[in-house]
Amino acid sequence: MLLLECLLNLLTFPRVPDNGPGWRSNVNREGLAMISLPATRTALVLIDLQKGITGLPLAPTPGTAIVKRSKELAARFRAAGAPVILVNVAFAPDFADAVHATVDRSFSPPGGFAPDWAELVDGLAEPTDLRVTKRQWGAFYGTDLDLQLRRRDITTIVLGGIATNLGVESTARAAHEHGYNVVLAADVMSTFTEEMQRFACEEIFPRLGRVTTSDAIALDA
């Protein structure tokens, strides 16, 4: 119910104008944004669907459901010939490449990091997928994500993953700043509380791109 309420509330929220060739949208009978995107200019970017993160207590959707929906969406992108980019976060054994800024609340998984915590979940990756490893929340800084997208003439990215208001939001903000069209598949992302999910979907994402669900995304040949 939270996801549906979040998306329905967006209907009354001011949206940024459509922009870019092939960027078309209308509204289906459920009131969710229907978006048609050119497969040759669109990439799916999935954030941190890895063993040490998907098993954490998440809300409003458990990690198993997010992984299932992500696999289904990725299969549609591959079938359409659109790139699938799988992003994980990982660090050196001594964490020398991690962010060491002083913060009020640091985060580490309960019990520490398991040896396989940075590995993507089983069955997610295919040989044709692109892989990006980051060292912080966002997927652009310090990686070749922007290069990989631009070399393929990608102008729109569809985002999903964990956590909605951390890795996904950080990547969405950077994508917006880099000039990409951003589509946020709200049913293919989750975080740690329902309020975090609601705030990101209702207050932040509409200012960065288009918010919809995975089944409302169509890829044109």
C-alpha cells in the first residue's frame, strides 16, 4: 500500500517537462506514469544487489522480492538489446579506499562484513552485462560509469536497487547533474524504513526524474 500511495501522490506533484528524443509518457488507468523509452539510448542501472545488502532487514519490500523484480526487468532490457549495468560496492581488505569522513552515524552490517558480502546475488548477472564497482554510495564518482554510458550514446538511465535513499538516490542525483534523463522504478528498490522510501519517492525523486513502476516501462526498438 505504501508504494501505491507514494506513486498516486505523485500525480498531483509538479513534474519536470519531458525532454529528449524518444522520451514519451502518459498515465495508465491505475494512475501510474507510463513511460516509453528508446532501447538504443536507455540503460538499466541496478545498485548494490549483493549478498551483504539484500539480506538486511528492508522496508517496504524485502530484498528477495527486489532481486526477483530486478531480474525480470533486466531480462526485458537484455531482450530489447539495452545495456544492463550492475553496480556493487566493495573495499580493499583494510578499507583504505573507503570514505573516512567524520559522521554522526556510520553504517556497517550487523556482525561485520562477511567474506562474500560484495558479491552480486546469484542468478542476477549475465555475460553481456556491464559491471561497475564503487567505493561509496553513488555509482558515478571514481568509476567509469559515465564513460560507459556516453560511449554507448545512452541518454536515459532506469534506476533500481538498494537502498532507495542512499545508493540509488546518490546515483540519481549524480545522473541528473551529469545531464541524463532518470527514470526511477520504485517497485525495484527498497530501504530500511517505510518513511525513508516515502520521502525519497515523493519529495526527492520527482525533482530528479520520472517515478514509475517496472511494469510501466516500455522499451521501443
